[in-house]
Amino acid sequence: MKGIFEFIEKYFFIVILLGVAISLVYPNSFKWVLSEYNGINIINLLLSIVLFTMGTTLKADDFINVIRNPKAIGVGISAQYIIMPLMAFALARAFCLDTALTAGLILVGTVPGGTASDVITFIAKGDVALSVSLTAVSTVISPLLTPIITLLLIGNQIHFNPIDMFISIVQIVIVPIMLGLILNYKFPNFCEKLKDYLPTVSSIVICLIVAGVIGANKQAILTSSTVILIVIVLQYFLSMLIGFGIGRLAGLDKKQIITVAIEIAFQNSGLSTSLAKTHFPNLSQATVPGAIYSVWQNFAGSILAYAFRKYQS
């Protein structure tokens, strides 16, 4: 059983591509992901599971690491919440994206770093402790920064309530993480045993979210795939290159540079998709950029991780 979980974690990009293929051929297979159960959005519930698993892996040392590496943390968080949102906004303008795709792309740029960055950093032989700290800090402050930055960038184009978005992020992100932290604090040995399985659980859940969104927006994706794919690929690689550049300018070492670059490029696209569905219900295509970004970042990241290992040798 453990071998199966390790296989899924290692070849996550293949699993996610398989999910995408099934959702395109049989779009109704994952329709339930975007439905509700007793008034609860299934997609929000699934995302909360991912964040809960993240919480069970965090310890006080992950936050103490912020004090030990203030420069690296400062560089990573600044890039996360300044460069990524502005880049998303610039790309949306440059490619004249419609309102829905613009909203979705902006959300990809304003959400915190994704948990997959920690796995890719490990494969790339980067600074895993720094990666975990960056993901944790960017996630904890996201309830404040994500709604504010989104409002500043597209508030004049799209009406939404930033307070409601703040509450959503607290419910979807902060509460599950805190529950995971409490479980880890109370039962550390149990959580240590779960570490071999939780990354795979998170991977499967992300696959379900992506497949559900792509299946529901199959026609929209097929008709606008060229433009949005180009934008997503550009957003990913530009953020990676900028991460490298900023890291070098800040005088970080190679491991830290790689970590910052990966952290900036890997977004919590599941959260962006969830927020798009919840707060832009009349813009169905707003969920598309997050779904496509999730597929691309995991596929490209898995390949680039090995290139980063060469960079350090």
C-alpha cells in the first residue's frame, strides 16, 4: 500500500494528466466536485482537506525559521504578493483577456504559494525548510492580502465583496491548518506516521478539483485554449525567472534561490479556483486559469526539478 502512495506522489503529473484526459472525454465524471452537499461547496471541502494535511506537517520550527532567515523569507513573500499579482494583471491586459479569464488569472497571482512547492523543492535539492516556511507564512497572511490585492487590481471591473472573500479564506485555509497544527501538537507520533501518505492524499484531491473544473468548462477551454495556455505558460516561466533574478540580487545562496523561484511559481491554484467559483458565480470561466495553471505547474515543475539539481552540481 505504501508503495502505491509513493508511486502516485512521485508521478503526480501523470496522475493529473490522466484526470484531465478523463474529464475531457467524460466531462460529467467529476461534475460532483462543483456541486453542493447540505449547502457546503464540495470544492471548498476538498481544498480544506489539502490544507488540513498541510497543517499536520507543520511545527513551531517552521515559523521560527522565519526569524532565522528574515532576508530569504522577506524576498519570497514580497515577490509572492507584489510581483505575481502585477504580472498576472499585466499579462491579462497584454493578451486582452475577457473579464472572466482576467478575474481567474488575477486570483492565480494573488493566492499564496502551493503545497506542491515543498515536494518540488525537495526533488530539486533546494532548501526544504525555507520552502515550508514560505508556504506557511504566505498562506497564513493570505486572508488579508489576497482580497485586498484582488480588489486593488480588478475591483473597478468586477464587483465582489473582499470581506466575504476574507471570511472564505479563513474558513477554507486557516481553520483546517489550525486543526492540523493542533492534531500534530497533540499526537505528533501519529502525524509522523501519516507523513508517508498525506502528500498523496493531497495530490489526489488536487487532481479531483482540476478534473472537476476542466470537465465543467470543457467547451470554454477548447475554444480559448491557445490564448490562455500561452498566458499560463508565460506566467509560470516568468515568475520562475524573476524568482531566480531576485534571489541572485538579494545575495541568496543557490539552494535558497531555487527555493524562492519554485515558491513564487507554484501557486495554490486550487484555492484560486475555489475563490473564483464562490465569489464570481456569474463568471464561469474564471475557474479555468486556476485549473490549467495547476496542471501546468505540476507537469513543468516535475521536469524542472531535475534541471535545478544539475544547476547546483
